[in-house]
Amino acid sequence: AKIETIHGYSGHADREGLLDFVERTGDSLKKVFVIMGEPKASQFLSQRVHDFYGIETAVPQEHETFTVEF
């Protein structure tokens, strides 16, 4: 898997910027993993991505694993 890190974004202040990023790359996305410091913020952003763009999302919990198939 390729992990992308977006430096300089804040889940609170830059939420719209993160949504814009998802919108621009949405055609190539099958699932978005939302990992932020605060669970409520992660859940909120995850729901917005799903509602606005119809992309499956997940908010991983500590030590939770996922299998990514290509």
C-alpha cells in the first residue's frame, strides 16, 4: 500500500481543504481512511466524505488492521 501524508493540514481548520483534496482525487479512490487525533472529528469528516462523494470510509481504531486488495 502507498501511504500519503499531507503535511500542514488541520482537521478542524482545513476540513474544507481536505474535502477538496478528496474531491480532486475521488475518481481514483475506493476507500478513505480518516485518522485524526480526536475520534469525533474523525467520525465527522468520515461521514462528510461518504455523504458528499459516495466514497466508502473507515475510521480505524488503535491496533485495528485492514487488508487492502489490488
